[in-house]
Amino acid sequence: MIVSLMVAMDEEQGIGKDNQLPWHLPGDLKNFKKITMGHHLILGRKTFESIGRALPGRTMLVLTSAPQEPQENLRFFSSISEATQFAREAGEEEVFIIGGANIYHQTLELADRIYLTQVQTIVDADAFFPKLDRSLWISTEKVLHTEDKYQWSFEILNRVS
């Protein structure tokens, strides 16, 4: 199973402010939906609370210290290994880790792929993606987008074997 991180960050690796995305990029949200539809998503409790609901067509695996009863398309786990094992046993081919900062810090070393949205701005962020050593990754696709408030690029990075 491929473990992928999906992240949008500013030029200083800022990913959030007050538990929210610091920008609204409809093109990137459409891209996120297209890529993740039908897959399992691993995320932290605070990120889940900021989204506010299970996303249609995906199974959300929420990491929390207070696991709850499963709901439709929503499961709760106390560790990343439990969540990835659940996805693997469900037959998942590619699981997506979608944040927040603490979850990215814990999973960057596990990742096989990164779907990176680089927003061409600097925001007053209070959450950051971990330092990314680009020598460990090879870019297989990069597309510049100019249709939203901010220019942004979408890049797929695969870990160098």
C-alpha cells in the first residue's frame, strides 16, 4: 500500500492558522476531491473538527486519544499504525494523510509520495509542514495554476528508492 501525504503550504511551509486553511483555492479543493475520492484518509482530531464532517465517498480514519464508536465512513484510532493497518486490511492501494501538522511530522518518514500544493504567498500561519529534504524526492509532475486568488502549483513527489 502506498502511503501518501497531501498538503497545501505557503512559501514558508505554513499550512494553517487557528485550525483552518489560511486560503480558499477552489481549484485545489477540486483536485483534492478528484485524487482522494474512494480512498481512506488519515487525519488528526483537530483537522477532522475543522472539516466538521466525514467527506462523501471517502473513509476518514481519525487519530485521537479518545476513540469513539465508528460511524458511516468514519473510524477512530489511537495510532497511525492502527489506522494504516485498517486501510491495508480494507484493501486500500493508496492511503492519504491529510494533516494536521503533528500528523505530518509523525508520518513524513513513512511516506512514499507527496501531493504538494505550493501556494505563492506567505500567510500568518501557526501550523507548519516539517522541513522537506528535496534530495529524498523526485518530482514526477508539476503544474502551475493561476485561476484562484493566489497562484499555486501542484506537484507530485515520489520518494527516491
